[in-house]
Amino acid sequence: MKPWVPKSLSQWQRCFGVTQWNQYAACERRHSSSLSDLKKELTSRKLPPLFDRSSQTASRLLYTTVHDAFGDGLHPFDPEHQLLPGYHLVYFPPDTKLSSLLPDGTDPLHSPGPPFSRRMWAGGEIYFNGTLAFKGGGLSCYEHINDVEVKSKPGEERVFVNIKREIKFGTKQVQTGQKPAIVENRKLVFMQDRPRAADAPEGQPTKRDIVRPPHEAGFSRTLTPSLGLLFRFSALTFNAHRIHLDQAYCRDVEGYRNLLVHGPLSLVLMLHLLQSFLSAGPQLQDGKQPDVPIHVEYKCLAPLYAEEELKVCLWRKHPYVWVTWIEGPDGGLAVRGTVTTAPAERRQSQQGRFSDPTSKVKKAREKK
């Protein structure tokens, strides 16, 4: 006898009691043939603007947590005067009601609907155009879904949702016409529910092809992400996703052997290590300020687990281009990225004169 599976929107609502599911989710299974309809539905979705304050509180708490996770010996740097690269990820939490969360604890804003109910962070790209100084004023974030892709073979489709975010100074009333200080393109992947039989044996790692790093690290640090680290990052980002908080859910529903490290936390770890390394550079003895990231592109390749050692690595490809990655306990690539930097003096001179952020990246790459 086959198990009963909800096939309609009303059946899904009766199963889970998600009263606002119909605002965001489709009511039946999508296949690749319906990609155009799915893409049209998601890209036309109106997402609410998000507002926050230019306050040191969240930034300081993130710095304290991450810097301590690396252990002793990592060079300190100042998180008090301006928003550090990547630290914007703990600002602008989704303004979603508790009763509107999906069964896995995620918000429904970007969800394609059932059966694509398993969300993961796939990667992204960020342009930093000027600095965000802590002056106590308002900040605005506007986002929209700008692309949708369906990949894999029929029956095993995955939906990749690309979201563009623009962060500006001030509120809606005062930032009209202002170009963004940060432009972020983030990619989420939504996977179908998988039957328990397809999971790895309990307590055993899922087999995967191991991708080795292309270079020996020029600088690296190891750390073991604790349950406390995952909880704090979930709290700072207002993220109730159960794959970071509920071990039984990870094992019995998602098929993972332990809690998963957040994709954006992986990015913060890489940028934090780079910021520390740059802050300890010998060129600073002449009174110069450290170079600052102006662009980062990264991709999540494999899960990282709580309570399992990982290694954050840096390799300098060019004076202003850094390759960064994270290795899992098997030595394989879990996250990889490229960071482009620029002299701090140049970025400070452009403060308040917001140009196209992509032009800075192109110029830096042309120097290679």
C-alpha cells in the first residue's frame, strides 16, 4: 500500500496548517515543461522592502562570536565604526509572522511551493560600493526575484531561485534616486522531499565526489563549528530553519547526520579570515589602512556539519584578487569563492559618490 501524499493546496494546508501558503506557493507538482509558468510566478512576486538601523549591535555580536570561534591567535580588527564586508547578512531579517513559517521553519517569500520544500543556500555574489558607517540612521533593503532555473533530470528537479538585493542609506523618503551601497545576488536551491530509503544509513556520511582544492593555502585556520555558533547565527539572522537547529529533523527528515552550517555563515568565515589577514599586513606599518573587499563571488559545493572540523583557506592570486575556500574534514572543497579588493583610501574617497560597482571589479581584473 502506497503512503498517502497531499496533491492539492488544500490538502497541504490541512496537513501542515500553513494558513498563508496560498500567498506564495503553487498548488501542484511542477515539471521542467512548466518552467516558464514557474519562472513567471516567482519573478512577478512582490517582496516587501526591509528597513533596519545603522547600529553596531548586531555587527559587534557577530564579530565577537566569529572571532572567538577561530580561537586564539587571529589578528583582531575594528568592527565598531563601519559595517564590515559580509556583516550586512545579519541585518534586514525577514518580517514574517511565526504562523506563516513553513514546516521546516523557513519563510515562504522565495519558495516555489510543494513538492520543492527543502531549501539550501547555493551561493551568491556581492558588490561593496562605498562604506556603511555606523551613524545611527536608517538603512533600506529592496529585493526581488530576478531569475529562476530548473535543473536535473525529470523526477529529480531542483529549482534555483536567484534574488537580487540592494542596500541603501536612509529610508524610502530620503534615498530616492540614490544608488545602492551594497548589491547582493544570492542563490537558493529548493529540492524535493526525498524518501527515507534514499538517505544515507543513520550516522553515516552521504557518499559524494570529493573535489580537491586547486592550490595550497597561503594562509589558513581550522575551527570546529559548535552548536552555540549555529544557534547564535540563526538568532542574529532571525532564521528558524530547522536544519541548523533541530538534530532529529536533520537526521529523520532531511537525511543529514547532524546540523548544517549556514551557507551565509560560511561566507562570513571566509571574509572574516581575509579581513584579519589584511589587517595584519606589513604595509600597515607605514600608516596605511588595509585593503578592503569590493566584490566577492562564492559557491556552496557540499554540506558542512556542526561539531566537525573545517579549514578556512586563503590564496593570493593577484595583489587585489584572493581565492578563498573551506575544506571539510575529508579535505574536499565545501565552499569556494573569489574576493576582489581595493585600497581603502580609494574607496573612502568615493564615499557618497556611488558609481556602478561592477566597474571597480572589471578594473581590478584587468590589472591581472
